[in-house]
Amino acid sequence: MVGKKEYAQINELLNARLDAKKVLIAVHRGAWGGNIIEGTVPSLELALKMGADMFECDLSKSTDGVIYAFHDTQEPRLLKTKQNVKTMTSAEIDALEFYNSIDEPSGKHVQRFEEVVKYFTHGELFNIDRSWPILAETHELLKDYPHVVKQAIIKEYATHEGDTGQVYVYAHRVQHGGAA
């Protein structure tokens, strides 16, 4: 069993998958190529169709508080801009267009994280990464999507005295409504 006994209900889906398969395949930013852009719903869905058990989704927040499914620092490669999305407004981010695998404009735009959460509601497992600087905002957004509690692993850097490395604390935050 993964996790503490007090979180058994929250970890039920993850543990059932581990019991059935013993090893789970986690895919970083989905499966992409051509006009399927990494980290978008189509790439995450494709990864699951190709046999992944779980996908990873990076988060970034605009200057006006909108959370996006995007790994900052990838702007030059994917969006042909040197400006970090964390320094942009949501209107500026929404206006950006992804470039595809052959370096052509794709017609696709950076997706808001809420779009990802709304799409994956049928027991798909996902790891939410790069959320530690915006964990409070991420938690607020996810309150409207209770299915995420059992589907998501949210990575956070430990901030408590004596803690080191990374810890997974979302279940605790959901159950107790605040800091772990």
C-alpha cells in the first residue's frame, strides 16, 4: 500500500492500479509529435491510449493568477518567445501560439490547467508538477473538482523544519483544509 493508512481512501485508485500491475508507467508531458503539442490534453490523452498509466502535468501561473498546464523555461522552443510565462498576463499567454515538431505555427494555444482537470474525470492518474510555488492557488482551483483528490499526486517541496527533499501532501491538505 502506498501512503499512510489514514489516506487509504484517497489513495485507493493508485493502490488498486499498483496491485493490478505492480509497476506503473508514468509519462512526462504526454506523447507528442506533428501537431500534437507536449503537455496539452491531446498529448496526455495520446499517452494514455499508448499504454501509459499516468501522466505528468507541469504548472505555471500568469501574473494575474491564471494557472496554466505549461513548463516554464520551454517558451523559446515551444512558443518562440524568450519571455517566461510567469512574467506574462493571462491575455498575453492566451495570445501565444505553440510551434509544432517541425517548427511551424500549430494553431494551438497554451491550455489553462482547469481545462486539463475538466477533461480527465474518469480515473486517469496524473502527477501535478512544478506546483510548489503556487500550491495554495492550485488547491483553491482544485476544490471545484473533487475527482482530483483520488486521481492526482501533487508534488511539493518540503518546507517544515527537519523535512528534506520532496513530499506528497495534497491528501492531507484536502482532508484538513490547510497546511500539512
